[in-house]
Amino acid sequence: MSGTTQIRTTWLAIAIVAAVLVGAIGGYALGAGRSSVVSRVGVASAAESAISVEEAGAWTYSVPLDGAWIDESGSLHESGRPACLAPSNAGIPLKFYSVDVDIAGARWRQVVLVDCR
């Protein structure tokens, strides 16, 4: 191989490695900004010791009695029972957020935030 050919081959190899690295870093950056949190709506049933919410024609979720929630004015509360889910015999329209959980083959959707606005 001549010196010029060897230099071109070296630069080509460097360019290929750089392109692969830029692609990998760019792909990671795009994926890292995405959230797996899904906004949902349903009708909640609130008892003294349990809260559930049924998404129309889909899942029924257990809502934590002491979890994150947003009040009517838009303020975030990191814990406590959501004010809009006081015990009631009536169905309560509710917006909430969940994440899909898959641990060792067990799958469920965990409610991570209740929106009382």
C-alpha cells in the first residue's frame, strides 16, 4: 500500500468511527428526553381506605392514598390524599398519569400523579 492510500484508508476509518459515535450519542439523546408517563382520564371511586379509577373500556387502576397530585389552582403536592378524591358514593371524573411497569413478567400500570384541576 502506498503512503497516500494508507492515509486515505486511515481517515476513512476515522470518519466511519466518528459517524457511528455521533449516531449513537444522538440516538441516546433523543430517547433520553422521552417520558413513559401517559396522561389518562377515567371515573374514580373513592372510599375511605381505597381509591380506584376506571378508564373507559380499559383498565382499572389503584390510586395511591398518599401520592403526588395537583390541586384546583395548579399547585403540586408531593404527598397526601388528593382533595378531589374525598370519600364519595358518586363517580368522580378524573385526569391522571400512569407508567407501565414490568417486573419479572408481572405487568401493571402505576398511577404516578392525580390532576384535580
